[in-house]
Amino acid sequence: MPESNRLLEPVLDWYAGNARDLPWRAPGASPWSILVSEIMLQQTPVVRVLPVWTEWMERWPTPASLAAEAPGEAVRHWGRLGYPRRALNLHACARAITDRHGGEVPSEHDALLALPGVGEYTAAAVASFAFGGRHAVLDTNVRRVLARAVSGEEYPPKATTPPERRLAASLLPDADRAPVWAVAVMELGALVCTARAARCADCPVSDLCAWRLAGKPAYDGPARRGQTYAGTDRQCRGRLLAVLRQAHGPVPKGALDVVWDDAPQRERALDGLISDGLAEVLDDGTYRLPG
């Protein structure tokens, strides 16, 4: 019997009773609001995304409303979500949607994939969740669930592989249920089949899970190192960017110097922000968000 037939009903039944009530999943959620949520949720937990997403939707309910602003405003209102280049990507997306698609998020997977900063996962997710498309949606949570339940491995490879894509495609149900299947598997990975502590007793497919039935063999791939943050260039960039976000205009260099003691690291981080388009240096030597 195909794996999809074995996993589909238990996972969908579980999702029907356990799905989180998230605004971008509401029946009336706009494609733009779903696109914004998907980009914000990359490497960022829901609890941190919710307040920022809510503010963005109130401030910029359409692509055109964001496109009319300077890119620096997107960075300013990104807050502390991290990886702020995503804010610039969203701003570039808004302008591309406004210029190329009449202000409407495109429904076709290829058109979504052509938008700035939109990769394979985001294009599939928006095509599925906003437009009901039948696509394999492979985020970290989905990949982990399929690795365990079907492949019998504790963790998927670091990068998505062709065999993973083929497996995910083979598990897709009919078009009517494919989008729900995609979000249900994602939710199962987020809430039950988590990376650090799989809650097998609460899993709707534990009796079918290849990894559990094999005795939960330990991961034997390359060492999985947790991300460090304190003292890194990334933390330094965050401190500098916070000064620029909180300012109402350009700031002198001294206002940036005082937030990080290591001068070579601070200059390297500041140069990186400028190179990435997240900050600008003006002719008078002051700094600001991109205008």
C-alpha cells in the first residue's frame, strides 16, 4: 500500500483537532499576508513572528502599500526577527508584484519562484496555501517528519536532496487535499515530531513510523552543531542595525561605535551591512537605513 494512503488520514485527522489558530491560515487570509508570513517564518518561531506580522499587515496590507515605502522602512519594522535581509527581499517582492503583476501575488509556482528572495520552499508554500496548488512543500519540519516516518532516519540531510523531493511528490494526495496535507505534516513536525525531543506517544503515525519501529537509531551523519550568537558578527550587526532602526534620521559614527567594543569586528560588521544594502553612509559621514 502506498505510504500516502497509510499516513494521510491519521495526519489529517490529527491536524483537524490540533492545528494552531494562526491568522495567515484563516479562510480570508490574502495571498500577500501568506507570502509575508512564509518569509518571516524562515528560521524564526511563530511566537516571535506573530506581533511583527500583525503590525506589517496593518501598515502594509497590500504589496503596493509596501512598495511605496523606502526599503529602510521595511528594515525598521522588521524589528528583531533576525536575518534582516528578508525585509529587503519582501520589499523587493512588493515592488516586483506591483510592477509585474498588477499588485496581485501571482498564483503560478514559476512566477512566484521568479520573485526576489523567493526560493523553492516559499514558492511551493504560497502556491499551495494561498491558491490551493498541489505541490510538495518541504520545510525543515516536513523533511524531518518524512525522514523519520518513511525513511527511518532521525534527521534529514542538511540540504534538500532529489530523493527527498521524489518522496514528497509521491506522498501528495489529490489536489483537493494536497494543501491541507502539506500544512498538516508541517504542523506535526513543529509540535510533535520536533528536532530535540520527538513526542512519539502523541504522534498519530507512531505505529507506522519507520524510525520508531527500528528502535530510533541515532543520527550518524555529520555533527549537528547548534548556532552560536553571543559575540558573533551577527550579534554585532544586530546591535548596529538597532541603532539605525531606532533613529529618526541619520546617526553619527560615534552612535554606532559605542554599542560594540571590538573595533575591527564592528567595522567589519558595518561594512557588511552597507554591502548587503541594509545601511547607507552619507556624504557627511553619517549612517542611515536604506532610503
